[in-house]
Amino acid sequence: MSLQDKINSLDPFKDSLSENLIGIEKEGLRVAEDGTIAQTPHPESFGSALTHPEITTDFSEALVEIVTKPTKGSDNVIDELAKIHHYVQHHLPKNERFWPGSMPCILRGKTNIPIAYYGESNLGKMKTVYRRGLSNRYGSVMQAIAGIHFNYSFSMDFWKSYREILAPLSKVDSKKFISHHYMGLTRNVLRYGWLVTYLFGASATVCKSFMQDYHEHNLEEFDDNTLYLPYATSLRMGDIGYQNSQEDKKGVKANYNSLRHFIYSLRAAMQTSCDDFESIGVKKDGEYQQLNTNILQIANEYYSSVRPKPPINGSDRPLGALLNEGVGYIELRSLDVNPMMKEGIDEEQVQFLEAFMLFCLLEDSPAISTSELHEIDVNANLVAHRGREPGLLLSHNGEDLTLLNWGKSILGKVNECSMLMSETHQKSVRNISKRIFDPDLTPSAQMLNQMKDQEKGFFEYTDQFSRKNKKLFNEMSIADEFFAELDNQKTLSVNRQLEIESGDTLSFDDFLADYFSSDT
């Protein structure tokens, strides 16, 4: 069935798309007055980073992560993100502020990037040791990069209608049908995800302090304190940012051709020891340096621009949950934090991403061959580093295509899919699609042009938004009911952490042995 046939068949059921759930996870560094990473502990006013469902930390104690609940409607999810953002800003220590970009502020070396602490429970210690392992394996500097994760799930009513259209007589159970098509969606996100980087990339520049451990790179000097690439869209998604190059060299590559392939490919990496990581050792002077010496300590160590995720059930063993429960939602991980937006993302972008996800679901999605996987990796890196370069060529199925022509083709299909959504979704897709014709409309170009006009380097340019946002949030009237809810969550999270700590009966060594001997 063609894409247009699917769209036509779904038209009577399009109302079910308004029931889809959206979630946003947004990271941001706490920054001290001098512009360096804050060295203070996770503020007590936020609650427990181990157990708070909406305010936690990522790699660093200073890298705050804001998590919205799964919500219907782009307006509602942005509203919730804004309210949590306001709460975080309001409760920051007075001499700190929230960094509004993906690439970090001034760095004083890897020793000044404090690893996140989650208390003295076995679970908390495990989370800290895992991060210590990341630091020892890849360095702390890369881990200080922030991003936005866009979580999306289609409603059960939609899945029921879609199944009736595609396979009305199929005896395959609903869970397997949904997982099969979610995996097809992830493959298409990999194929076409370079477009997301082009349209929304907002990290074409970086502070020189970030590059102090990179002895070889191809970045150019913007000013005395800033490096950049003139046509870059997202250095975060390029060679200096998130990558699995080390895992790739060790023969690890997640296989998205089915849910079982995905699970088994990551499990193989979690069960295969690595010489480089063996040289680090598991313990040094009695202190854990990493969870184990395997290529992946746990599944989440494998970075990808998209992940299939199990239904939200509190499981700390995501691969086991995927195998047993199937795919519950998709996590898009390739979004930069846009400093020009108060929350780093806006409703128009969310609506475009909804239409893009629908396109990736409805478009045919054959298995990814080894040669296509190579093309995907090359395309992703080219767009991250040179996406706005005139006439840039990408590869698809062995053919060279200009980014412009391929982008126009994809966006035309995204626009067709948006016809199943609201008029505001359609308008958002049309507005954002203009960026394929005019690279100066992309966030990366807008930021570079403003930096040139204002004669400001990376830090000074980005920091102005940090200070502006702090003032803006401090002047906003408090949403009393929402703040009270988060105050309550803070108390509950602290109590929950104490319960976990008091409930431990195993030593940490035995806890880890038990964890890794059970289903991962």
C-alpha cells in the first residue's frame, strides 16, 4: 500500500491521532556566576535526583534533566515544560543560572565536571558508578553536552484502526503488530533523521575550552575563544559530540531490523568484554571505576539518534522489558537545545516532529543493509558538519542526491501526512519546510549570523540568553497549584530515596552480581 493510500485509508480515523502522547526530556547545565559548570550538589529544593519523576540529573551533578509526563497535545506538553522550567529556575541557588544551549559553558578541565550522585542505596551507587565508567571510557567533557529527547507514542485507537487497514485478518497479536511497525518507524528515523539535524540543529559553534582534549579536529577559529564550522548545523551530532565510534570499532552496531535483532545486538555488546575497558579495571583501590569491562556496561550506554522504548513501567532493565512488553514509545534523541527559545523547543517544532513521526511510520521501511547503514552514518556526519553548504550531496541507495532535492521530497511527504492532523500542524510543517529552500532560516545559521552581527563569541552570545531567561522567569508570576505539586513531588522523592536506602539488604558487590545475572 502506497503512502498516499495509507493516508486516504486513515482519514476516517484521524481524530485518534489527537490522542497520541508526547513527552519531552530537556537537559541543561547549572552554571556558576563566572560561567563555569556549577560545583555545588544537586539543589535540595529540587528533591531527590534518584526518584523525582520530573527533575533529575543526567551525567553530571550539574546537568539537570527536566522530564514532562506523557501528555496529549503539543500546547500542553510545552506548557508543562515551561512550568517545570520556571520551577527549576526559581529554585536555583541565587548565584547560579541555567545554561540554554547544547554545547557546554566554559570548562576548566574534566576534573571540574562533577559526576552525578544519587545517594547511598545500591541503585544510587550503580547509577553513579555507571557514569564514572562513562568518564573513564570516553572522558567527562563529551558527557557535559545537553540535548532534548522527544518521546512519542501513537494512541491505542490509532493502532487498532491502522491494523484494520493493513492486516484485518492477521492473527498476529496486537503487541507484536505495534512493535513491528514501531521498529519500521525507527529505521526511517535513521534514514531520514539527517533532516531533523538540518532543520533544528543549533550548535554550529563551541567554546575553545571544550576542545582542549581534542588534539586533532577540523574546526575553524571564529574568534579568540570560539571554534566553528561555517556550514555546520549541529556539532553535537558530529564527530566531537555524541557518537559510538569506539563501539563501532569494537564491532558493535545496534540492529534495528526487528525488535529481537535490536535486543540481541545490544545484549551481545553487554556480554562481550573489551580489552580497552579491561585495562581500566572494574575496581581501583577498592573503588568501582565502571560496572564491568564489557563493550557496553548497560544498554543505555549505546548512543543512537532514536531508541525504541518499552511502556513506562519503572523497569530498570529496558531490554528485558522490551522483550516482554514490546515497544511502548519512540525516543528521538537528536534534538539540540535552541538557546533562542526560552524552553529550548517550541510548539511549532513539536508539531512538525509529530508529522515527521507519522511519516516515518507510514512510509515503507525495508530492512537496513550494511551498505545503507554506512550511508546513514556518512549522511548524518555530513549534515552535522556541512549541512548548509550549497549543493551538498548525500547518498541514498547508492545514488547521490543533493540535500535540497532529497529534503524537498521528504518534506513533501511529511506535509501529506500532516493533512491527517490539525490545521496548526499543517501550518507548522509548511513554515519549517521553508528552511530547506533557505538555509539562513535554520537555527544554526540564525545564531551564527547574530554572533557575527553582535561580534560575540560562543560563550558571550549564549550566556546572554542564560541571563535573560533567569530574569524573565524570576519576573513571572508563580503557578501556585503547579509549584505546590512539584513541592509535594520533592518531598515524596526524598522519602522514596530514604525508603530505598533503608530497604537494601545486599552488599553493593552482591547487588551488582544479582543485577547482571538476571534478565538484562
